[in-house]
Amino acid sequence: MRRAAPGGPRPRRAAVATLLRQAMDRGELPGDIDMGLAVDTFGAPLYFRMLAVGGPTDDAYVTRLTHAVLAALAASR
């Protein structure tokens, strides 16, 4: 198995986790979400779209994805 390169996915995952914690602190997300699953839920569609589909990941797509993932996480109680 290959190891992640320095500066690879871990800092990105940490940045997403920070944003999710801030949303939890503001009451926008439940405080008891599975953080690992939440971070995966953001990253997986982007990687799939870029690597498998080759579709655009422009601001409009990322905004739609963010709204969809936040709604799913908020409903995951």
C-alpha cells in the first residue's frame, strides 16, 4: 500500500473537519455526527467526479454538493 505524500489528503481532511466543527458550534449540524463519515461524504463525490467521470468541479457544483451534504448530515441524527 502506498503512503500518502506529505501535504496529501490529511491536511485537507483536517480542514474539512474544522469547517464541520464550526458548523456544529453554530448549530447548523448535529453535535453527534460521525466526523470521519462526514469528511468522507464531502471528499468522495469530488474525487469520483474528477477521477472517474471527468466532470467539472466548478464553484456551482461545489456549492450544490455542499448544500446536499450538509442537508444529509443534518438529517443523519
